[in-house]
Amino acid sequence: MLRDGLSRLLSAAPCAAEVFTDPAACSRAPQLLIWSLSSPVQPAALLRELQRLEERWQPAPLLLLLPAQPGCSTDWLLQLPVAGLLQDPDPEALLAAVGTLLAGGRVVDLQGDGAPAAEVTPLMGPIGLGQWLLQSGLQQIDAELRLCRRLLNPPPDTFLLQLILEGRLRELGAARSLLLWLWGPLVLAWGDALISDDAGLPEPAATGQLPQPPASGSTAITLRHRTAEGVWSAIRQRLQDASLAGPLDPHAGTLFALQGLSVERRRDLLLALLGQLDQLLVRLRQERPANDTLEARWQELQPELRRHALRQVAGAYVRLPLDGVLLPVADQLTSTTVLTNDDPELPASLPMLSALMGGQPLLVEGRLLSPDEPTALLHLEALVSNWLIRTAELISAELLACCGDWPELRRYLLVHELLATRSLERLRNQLNAQQRWSSWFERPIQLYESRRLLYRLEAGRITPLLLTEPRDRELQQLGWLQQAVTLALEARDALAPQLQSFLRQLGDLLVVVLTQVIGRAIGLIGRGILQGMGKGINRP
């Protein structure tokens, strides 16, 4: 019935496609294959069948129709070798996907994860002091974090209560990081399981040929053309929709200068940077610089790109009073701001530019993928989103500095809470303190642990993403203070086995003392008391 229904639907479509339900009746190579699953299939069987279809009907693209509960996570499904991936589609979405695939594009529309959530299982074996302290502390902190986030969604009516809850979230995040910093290496040295941000959740076993990653949210990708221009068009549309979907509030525990701008100005700034990036990519495609000079040319054009974005946010015809004189805001801001500084946490731009300009393959999690692959496209989107947020953060910090010297500019650019001079200066001091802490301590730790923090735009929110990649060259360029932090980490890791042996021997000694010495002494005393009481009772 499902096959006949799909056949009638496609036969009546405007594209007037010729539909074959029997492979033997198809006398020529098909232009599109459609495989509809009515129930979940084991991942190994699904991969095996997809490989057979690809070997038999190559190069025809394959459209895989999944049920409402596919039984696999979204991230795992994105790695399947198919051109189209739809989960429980309606007829209109199916016909639109068929048209896109026949035109040479890609379609992905996954509503959510159908894989059941992993159950929390207790760790086997005896629990040591370090593991008990780490687990109990993380459980208490996570419970408090969930409670505060539940109270913040939706935000409370009282602004003071919202500030208190956000401050509590930052305190809990700092306490969690400190707890992991103190006890994490000890737990690792004692052979216990590593405790990550999802403490207590076991890692699912790999099934089939592809790794089984953790669950994620819904994903919808429509790629009209598999060229570099088509990939950039899809990424730009997704980021534009994410910028307009919400107030762009950052993740809890992180303070951004972007928070000081009003919601409208945040959107204007991100959309302006997105438009300037599109123009910059067109310009680079016309210039066609060599690969060895592409990144240098990119860095050379960054200050100009930021100035154009700043003028677009300020408005070409807006004038505000400054010391009794009406001045054009755009000209005044571009002349007083310093837009040549760079964020050291921005990754190398050459892989991103090579993929967006020339369609070069991209290395994602140890695999070299074409930019039109869903996994590679999402990775490129994360890189572009991180560039957008960090560049907007640099511009926002300069705008806050300008608002400190231009009071009339605050009503035009900033949120209502920062109209007071004290509030604005407090925010700037907090940003400076956070920047110093990050530069002196957090960045050396991330470099030593080969981690890179990216920021993504997801449904109108700024969420963090940690990537693991070698950063040895950046580690060698640190100053003496940052290198001292890495040396302290190395010393802590080196002393962890010795501390483990010392604590084990101390525990054995305490057991001997308690059982052999103190226990026997208490037993002798108790026996003497009982004997004395017995003689007293038996005496006439």
C-alpha cells in the first residue's frame, strides 16, 4: 500500500516523472531511488542495504524516507551515504525534495532523535574518595543548574530575580570547572570513568560501520546545488533564520559584550556581518588568490569588512547630539573605534575559505568530506557562526567604549538597563576581568588539552561547542605566565599516580590499625569488663 501510494503521488506530480516499482521493469538507468522504511531498522542492516543500493544503481541519488521513530540519533543519520533524508514527510515536502534531488541538490529534514535516551547506570567496582567527591559534587551542581534553567525559561517578570539566577548559573559553572580541575586527574589516575559534561551517561556502543554519536536536536538542510556557491547559500540562509529566531541570548555562564546591545542592534550587527561576508566571498572569487596568500588576503580585508558592518548598524543618515553638536553616528564611530584587533581563539580560516570558495574537501573528525555532505556542511556552519559571533563581539566591545564617552548614543544602541553610567561601567569591568581570566588561565588550559571553543547560532541562542584539535604551535607561543599554568597542569598529572599510591598505602595502614590494633584493644577491654561483671554477679 505504501509503494502504490508513493507511485500514484509521484506520477501525479508536476514533474511528470516515470515511476517504476519493479527493478526488472526499468529498462534504463534511473534518475532517483526512493527507499521508504515503515519501521525502524537495525543500523548495521541499514548500512549494508544502502551499500548494496549504491553499488547497483550508482550514480543515481538515493532518497531515504524514515518513520517517525527511526531508532537512530540525528548525528548518526547525517553520516549516511544518501542524497536525501526525510523523516515522516508530508506529500508536499516529499515532492519538493524529489524536485531538488532531480536538480542535483541535497535535502535533509530530521524532526528529532528517535533513539531512546541512555539510562543512567552506576559505575561498577568500589568507589574511591576522589570518585565519590567528584560524582556527588557534579550531581548536586547539575541539579542546581537544571533548577535555575527551569526558572529562567520563560524569564521571570522581575529583572532583579533574573540577574540573581543568571549570576547563580555563572557561579555553578565556575564551581563545576573548579571541581573537575581539582579531582578530574585523580579520578583518571585511579582508573575510574572520565566524568564529562554529561556525568553519569554511558557512551553508546558503536553499531555498524559508523560511530554512534550522542543525540542532538532536529536538523533541516536544503541544498539546491552541490557547488561551493550552493553550500554557502544554504549556510547563509540557515544562519539568517537563526539570527531572526530569537533574542540571541548567550549560553549561561558566559558574558558577552553583545549582550549590551539591544535585541534589534544584535540582529542588525549579525545580519550586516553576514551580508559583508557574502560580498567578501564574491570579491575573493573574482580575485582568485593563491592558497598560500588566501588567508593573508582574508586578514587584510577584515578591518574594512568590520567598518562596513559598523556603518550599516549605525545607519548612514542617523545624527545624534554630542556636546551640543549634531554629528553623524556612522562617521563618528568609524573614526573613533579600533577595528584591527583579532580574537586569538579564531581558528585558521584557510579550510573554511577553501571549502566555501572552491569546494575543497574538509577534514571533519578525522574524515575528509565534501562540503555538500551534511556533516561537513554543519561543521562549516559552525565555523562561520563562530566567526560571526566573535567578530560581532569585537565590534560590540568598541561600541560599549564609545557609549561611555557619548551618553546620547546609549539610548540608540544599548539595552535599557545600561543607560546608567554605573551599569555600563560595571559591565565593561566584568568583561575586562573575564578577558584577563580567559587569557591567563582558560586559554592555556584549552591549548594544553587541545580543545577549541566555538560559538554557534541555534534557534536564536548562542551555544558553545568544544572541538578537539592539535594546538601545539599556539601552545609554544604562550607567554611565561600562561606556560606556568600549563606546567602546573603537567605537574598535577605527574603527581597523580604518586598520590594514588600514597593514598592506597595510607588506606591499607588505616585498615590494619583499625582492625588489628584498635579493634583488638577494644575487644580485650570489653572482655575484661564482661569477666569483671560476671564475677561480681556470681559472688554471694
